[in-house]
Amino acid sequence: MYLIGQILGIGATVVSILMPMLHKKWQMLAATIACNLLLALNFILIGQIGSAAFLCFVAIIQSVVSMRHTVRKTKASTAEQFLFLGLYVAFGLMGIVTAPGFVPEVSYVNLLELLPIVGAAILTFSIFAPNEQTTRKFLLANITIWAVYTALIGSTTFFAEVAAFITTATALYKYRK
């Protein structure tokens, strides 16, 4: 299962490379859904059933809601944004308790599992951002946090994060106004 998980991580890498270069926001959101599904499966199959896996599933739901807003040309309400922020914190904390190596006091494992929660909170702002360029700026911060996390857990998705950072920065430059 570990090998399959790492292969899915490589799939997430490919999607992460392509996603920021997509021109339309709905395309970026569809790629975000695919990427988060691959990432969640990667984390689960490599034995990291912690906050990251839980948060990927919340991100999928948030991306679907945001895609609905994008297609209908409506804006997410403040209540929706806070709802997802709350879900990220709640599911992230639940993930910490279920993480491999969890001990009920401050430990390296517990602190490590806080990184996905911070990254997910930033993702809330990127997904509900008013335009593609703002989305990409928030993504850069999100990607940096996830790169640190995936490097520390030994996931092949670290390469996805590095590639996504490069392509997001490139897209920021390419699509500047």
C-alpha cells in the first residue's frame, strides 16, 4: 500500500504542476479537487492518517462550493468562509488526535500536525479569493507550509509542492496585469 500511496503522490505532483497554470478559476478549482483527492489517498496509504488527510477532504468540499460560486458568478458569504475555517480547525485537531505517534502532551508529532491546519486556513482564503491572481498569492503561502510538512513526513508529494511553488510563481508573473 505504501508504494501505491507514493505513486498517487506523484500523480498529485503532476496535477500540482499543471493547476496554477490554468487560466480560468473553475479549472483551477477542478484541479484542486483532483489534487486533494490524490493527496488524501497518499497520506492514508503511507500511514499518515493525521490532520493532513482529514483536511484534504474538507478542501474538496470547499472547492466544490467555491466552484458553484464561480459558475454562478456569486461570492462566498462571510459565514461560509468562517464555516470552512472552523471545519479546517476542527478536522485538523481531530486529525492530530488520530495521527500516528500521538501522545497527549506537546510533542514533535503534535506540533508537526499543526502545519496542515495553518496551510488549510490559508487555503480558505485562496479558494474564496475574488480573482485568479489573489488565489495564486495565497497558494504560494499554502504551498510553502505543505512543502515543509510533506518533507518532514517523507512523502513524494514534497516534489508536488516544490513544482507547484515554481508554477504558481510563474503563473503570477505570466498573468499579471
